[in-house]
Amino acid sequence: MEELLQAPTDGVGDAIIVPPILANQFELKIILLNLVTAIAFHDFENNDPHSHIRRFTKITQTVILNNVSSDVVKLLLFSFSLKGAARTWLEKEPPNYITTWNDLVSKFVNRFFPPSKTTNLRNEITRFQQRFGETFAEAWDGFKDLLNKCPHHGFSPLHQIDTFYTSLNQYEQDSLNSAANGNFLTKNTQEALTIIENKSKVQTSRNKPQVASASGSSTQDAHITSLTKQVEALLSLHRPVNSI
């Protein structure tokens, strides 16, 4: 009898090792899978792996199971949160390549947020400048967006405040100094942040003076037109009537 050939099984298996589950009854609800797949990470250019981890963690924190750790739940579900190139990356990794949740986070972030990207974003933060015509609130939102894109930037809160202050135009720097009743940079971190947040909440329009001026000019023109009509009416009463 010919011996049946079997395909080799070496090297076949999932990259993520999930620890044994000791619970007698364990079931992941379909609604949980739907929530996880709804935030799928595709490796598009604007996808941020840090934000994905934060969203994924918030979803999995809603699951509380006896005798099942949260890390086990996250390891079980994480592959469902990937699509496209990101899913392909995980499937191409060697079997038993990832052993813990921290290990998974580290390898996922390093793959989709390489050191070169960190360097570029750190440089953007350091060179940040308030753009011409940009309001204080817009500048502050833009600066915070950069910080959120690179949560491991390594800049201390004090350094962040100093960088943002330096990026502002002279008018906004003077405004912060006025709000601080002196030199803004002498304030501690919490005081400085409070001043910045309070100032950013004050919505001012750079077009207000122009609107007021235009409104005033329009009112004046209407008044002149009215007076002109009144004068013409008075003159018409004193004009001689031509006889036939």
C-alpha cells in the first residue's frame, strides 16, 4: 500500500499566542465583534496605530468575565480589528511570534509607526508656528493635534508650553503675558495650561471690525441718500412753473 503524503504542518499557526482559558463557560458576543471590526485599522496613511490601540482598549474594557483576564480578551479580538495591509502584516508574521498584549502593542506600533515617523513628527512639534491669519484657538488645536499624533514624543509638559508660546505671534504672546499678570513663562505647568485653555475658549472673529465698519458705512450712505431726496423735494417746490 502506498504511503499517503501529508502536507507539512511546521510553521503553520497563528502569530498570536492566546493563553489557556480556565473559565468553564466563555463566549464573545457578536455585538462585541461588530464593535471591534467597526474601528478596523487599514494602514491607510492617516491611520494612527496609537489611536487604534486606545479605541480598541476602550471597547474591550466593556467585557468583564470571571477567570478571564482583559489581556486574553484583547489577544483574542485584536486580529478582528485589522483589515487590508494591517491584516496581511499579522498573517505573515511567524507562528507564536506574539506572546503578550504588551508584546503585541509594541510590535504593532513599531510596524505602523516607525522611528522615522516619530522623528518627523518631533521635528514638526519643535518647529510649530502659528500661521498667518490663524486664531489663537486654531493654533492651540493644531499644536495639540501634533502632540496626539505622536504620544511618545518625549517632550515634558513645560517644554510643550514653552514651544507653543514661542510659536505664537507677538500679539498673542502679549495677550498671554497680560492674562498671567506678568511673564507667562514664569507660571507653573497647570497655571499656564489653565490660561491657555481659557483663552482658547474665547471665540473672537477677526472680521468683526470690518463688519462694524461696513455696517457703519452702509448706514451713513443711506442717511446721505435720504437727505439728498429731501433736499431735491424742497427745491422742486420753489422751481418756477413753465406756462404754456
